[in-house]
Amino acid sequence: MTDITSTAPSNGVIRCTACGASETRPDGEWLVCAYCRHRWLPQRTDAPWQSDGDIGTLMGTEIHAGAAAGTGSRLVTLECSGCGAEVGINTDLNLHARCHWCRHELSLNAPVDNGAVPDAILPFAISREDAQARMWSYVASRWEFATAGFKADFATYPIAAVYLPYFIVDGNVTVRLDGQAWVQKGAFVRRDAPDLYETDIYAVMREADLEVDDLAIEARSTRSRLYSAVSTTNIINALQPFDVKNALPFDARYIGPDVNFEPRDTEVDTAMSTAAGLFATMARGYVAQTLTGYTGHTRWDAEQVAIRGTRWVSMLLPVWLYGYQESTPRGPMMHYIAVNGRTGEVQGSVPVDQGHAKAAGWKLGLAIAAFAIPCVLIDVVLFAASGLAAH
Amino acid sequence: MFASLGLIVIIVGAIVGQSRYARILAKQRNAESRYMPEYEASYVPRGLRRTDTFVSHLSHRGGPDIDNANDAAPHVRAAYFRAVALDVPAPPAPGVLPGVPTGSDAVGHVPPDHAGA
């Protein structure tokens, strides 16, 4: 692995392009001067996440400064004593915070290593009101079977603006897939024996060269593990994609007083295997169009990914988040409803009122079973009539 | 006869009721949602090589589909998975045999250690 790029992210003072003042605040993607109210959009040119023409020539592992190690000074990361999550705040603007996952108040007494300053940040484009409206719309279709506790909480608790850490990866890869596929040739239906199928077996190989552009991978280990039986982190994963081409060089001012961020705790070495798996997934999707003739489906037995080159950039991506902890017999379970801060896509998990849901299933089952009553009555009447006729 | 019909309807009712309950759980929990890079990520395919080799004909009982078919679940890794990082360009082919790619054409060539299944 070679560290090709060492361009440091911009941590210097950003001055108003009209009056030169250094005090600014973000308004979506824009920066606004606190003195002259001038609004301007920071420069996006020459950013590595915007180039997509040279992926085919990528060789080796190119790690940009934010995806390597380092620390940020104004950004402080606090460890939540409730769930162990690490939550970052910009101490220029904010001296207290609440965990956006489990809602514990965070203490400045428990700061931890900040991780690296990211290369880029994608500011929120969806306002709080818009995100709340989208969440309500999403929950409305699930309201009937939600628990009472969730209904009361969701109606009153504010949503949180969070920047979550991601690696943005470009890749120049070759994926080879080997397996077997079946073609159905017909079936013999037999009266007193199981059906007999006629099948042709083929050994299939597909090898694809892919130039992957801006694949986003979670850079927070606890969010990238998807164990749906005990957690709902798949919700966060499903929020993608983000329009990362519009990201800006990182500036801590985008992390305002009401905004938290999570630091990255995953290194490129660890994320490489995740990336390789996703490259294989993309190749599987691509070659699917060549398998339509295999009516008995395909079993891929081997997947091999040759990675010629990758380019890694770390980025903070915007998410509106609502969290609710449900107490279940198996232990607490966090449910999240999340809104992509750029596209407005909503994904969520709503706790189920088990009694209500089971009752709904029973009602439908009983309604169908009710048709059995006339059948039984007719049978009884016929039986009685045949008895009378015999007498 | 009508009693048998009634029994069948009761069984169907129980199955439909259970299915309705399962659908409610799936909708609320949304557990199957995931990022689908095969559709949602941006990539440009630059080459596809394929072989389809007839192996045999089979007459068999059981289902019409291959055992453990996984083409519908591209996010689940196959039994054998290997990823190799090639930090250096593949060496150019000798170029003395007809049909062997050379120079820039060899970029898509997979080295021998990667070619075996």
C-alpha cells in the first residue's frame, strides 16, 4: 500500500469574499458573512471526489489526508456513558451535547481521541422542517401498529442533525465469478411419484472490469455491522446514495451548534475488505443480464476480486436522525428513523405493538375461517336429512 | 364433504392470518432494507469475458432450481471469496504469439495467480 497523496484538508481561516471578515456561519451549502451578510459558495475545484475520468488508470492505494491518521483541535469527541457511542461537537459553537443514538447527556469529562479531520463534508440540503415532515409521512403508514410509547415520544421529541463518517472510494478492479447454472428442459408429471425434471448443467465463468466511482462505505465500525436481529443499523446503511460530487472541502463551521458528528474509527486497511465485497456485489449485479437464459438459476461458488487501484477520501455525510429505545424481552433495541440530508430519502424502523399486530392477523384469519361455518352447517343439515329419510 | 371443505377453509384462514402478521412485522421493522450498490452505486464496466461450458444432462426429482442458488442475492458472498490488491501493473504479455494482448490491451489481463478458481 502506498500513500500517494498527502494534501492536508483546509483548516485555515476562510474569509468573506466581499469584506474579508473571518466570522461566518453556514446556510446549507453556502457560507454567510456575520458582518456584511454576503453569501458565497466555497470552491469545489480540484477535489479528488469530483474526478471520475482517471479511475481506469488508478494503480495502488491512494489515501487522501483525511482518510489517514490525524487529529482536529476544535472538534472534540465525547464518549456516551449510555451506549458507548462517540459523538463529536465543534467546541467553537457548542459546549454540550446529547447522544443522537440513545439520548444520554454527554459530559466534557469523557473526551476521547478525535480521529482524523475528514477531507470533505456534504452540507445539509434538507431543512429540519422538511425532514420532520418526511419522517411523519413515513411513520403515518406504520402508525396503526406502532407502540403507544413510540407514538407519544415521536410526537414530541426533536430530531437530530448528525454528520456520519464515510469513506468515498474509487476503484479500478477486475472481478471473476465462477459457478454452476441450470437450464430447465421440461418436467414429467407422474401420477404416483414425484415429478421428474430434465436439466442441463453448465459451468459458468464471468470476468468483468469495473471502474467504480464514489462508492460510500461506513467508516464507523458500529454502524457498518448489520445484525438485523438485534439492531436496526441497516436503516442507516439503506439511506445511501448521497450526491458526494457536491461535497465541499471540510470546514468545521458546517458543524453548527445544533449539529453533532461522529468521528471515523475505521482505517483503510479494515475497510478494504468491505470495499472488495461491495465490488463483488456490483459485478454480480452487472453480469446478471448475461444469465437470463439459465431458467434454473445460478449458484456462484467462487468470487475473486483483483484490485488494481483505489482512491480513498474521508467525508462527513448529513443525516437527520430520530432514535427510540424499545424494551423487549430479549433486551433493549434501538429503532431509528433517518432522513438522507441531501436527497430526503427516508428509512426507518418502528417498534411493533405485538398484541395489536397479532390481533390484526387473527381477525383476517377468522374472517376467512367464518366461511367454514355455512359449510359445516350444510353438512349437518344434509346428515340430519339423510337420517330422517332412512327412517 | 362440506365438513372437509370447512376444515380446509379454517386452515387457509390460519395461514393467511399468520402471513398478515408477518407482513406487518416486516413493514414496521424494515429489516430487509440495505444499500444496493449493484443498482445505486456508479460504475463503468470496461470489459466482460464469459464462458458457458456444458457439463452434463440431469434427470432428477426435487425442485427445478439449482441447489443453493444465489444469483438473486448479490450481496451475499459466495462460499469461496478472495480479494487481491495488485499494487503494481500486470507485466505486459510477450507479444510473440498471435492474439496475445500487449501494451495497453494487457491492462484488462488477469495475472496467473488470480486466474484459477
